Amino acid sequence: MEITPSTTIESLRSHDLFALVVPGGWAPDKLRRFSVVIDLVREMDTAGKIIGIMCHSGLVAISAGIVLVVAPRVHSASRMTLPMPRLFG
């Protein structure tokens, strides 16, 4: 099955969106590496708009700096590629 998107992340603007849903699974680990994604998430948060975070999409929210990590306990069977020093000291 081939999917052709009707828009690109670069063309999205927070003022045009009601909400943003960040997918879970393996996608967030890739999405959070793109500044355009992080910027959009930050803009949505600053505007007080709804951001749907599911499964591993918390990685995007953490990378955007909109989620406060208070007492991290990281247990993972897979290798995490988070910017650990910045997040955890």
C-alpha cells in the first residue's frame, strides 16, 4: 500500500491547527531528530493547544522541553538515544 501525504510537516503552522497528535511506536525516536518537529510541538504548547502524546511519543515532548522529567527511572530493553546528559544531569 502506498500513501501519499497531502501536506508536509514543514508546511504546518500552529495557528492553523486545533490539535497535534504525535504517533507512538518507533516514529518518535526519528521525529524528535528534526528541528521542524520540535519547533511545531513547542509552538503548539506555547499556544496552549492540545498535544496528543501516546506510547513513545513522550520522547518528542521531552526533546521539545515541554515535559518536566522529575525522577527519571529509565528501564528499556532497547537502546535509547535521548540526549541523556541534558535531561538527567
